[in-house]
Amino acid sequence: MLRLSPLTRKTPLRATGARRTPQAFAGEDRRISEPVATLTRQATLQRAAIKRRAPKKRAGHAPQYTAACKGESCYLGFPGCRSYPEDPTVVPAHQNEGKGMGLKVHDRFTVPACHFCHALYDQSGIAREIKRSTWDWAYTRWEPVRAKKLGEKDGIPSTASVDPMGKPKKVGIPTGSPREAAAIEFSEEQAHGQ
């Protein structure tokens, strides 16, 4: 391609931090043992700190509940589980019931689970009822242990009045069967000391 117009610079050259004195370009003897070019120091520019938005807090995030699972053995205990106390593969397993895809329930609804059982619970094709009953059984055993570990006495949050997302259930609207609604009312009366 034949260019008829001269090349022009649109952006100016950047100033460098080091400048040489005119002696360096005298050209007489460049191979002197002393450094020919002396650098002049300039004040370094201070950049503003990179500002980032704080990460969004997940609803129902309570680190004390997940930290309580550390050092425990697996509570899910699917057949084939080889967990032991202070198993390094034990992590908090959240309840997978009553939530949508991509949502996570409140950290209160966690049980310690080893890698094997957690994978079975989350990703296997085991029937939903088996998973649900296994998790419920594990949670009934884990809740008093966790309360003791966290130093809670009667301040254990009532799980009957809270849905799996950690929001309070609406009073007066029966959830599930009439038997379940009666059990919820009874547990709320017990919690309020009536």
C-alpha cells in the first residue's frame, strides 16, 4: 500500500522516570569504567488504592455454624462412610430441601459430612426421601452437639418456626399437613413458655 501522507503521532510519548545528563551523549568515550549516565531521581507518583466493592453478604451466612463443623466426624454416615474424629475431609453440608437452584439455605442448617457422604448427598441419584431422612437424622444428632460446642443453652434457634432459608415462617398459615401445623404451634408455645 502506498502511503501519501506522512505518519503522525496521535498520542504523545510518555515521560520516563530516569533521565540522562547531557554528558552521556557526548560521544567521545562511551567505554569508561565509571557510569556515564547519572540518573536523576524524581518524586514517585502515588497511585490511589484500587477500590473494589465489598463482596455481597449471602443471606443466612453465619460463620460460627460452619466453623463448628471443624474437627468433627461425619454425621451423615451413608453406607461406606469411613470418617473418624478430626477427619480433614469433613466440611459443612447444607440442607438441600426447600430451596431453588443456585440458592443456599441458612448456615444454621448444616451438618458435618465427609467428602464421600457430601458427594453422595449433593450429586448422587439416591432417592430424595432417603437423602431427606438421612439429613434429618444427622441434624437431630448434630444440633445438641453444636449447641454445646457454641455454648448455647436455651438460645438454640427454633427450627420449627424458621424455613430452610432462615426466614421466619408466616404465623397462621399451615405448612404441610395438619399434624405438622399442630407440631409447629406446640413447639412455638414451648419456646415462649406458655
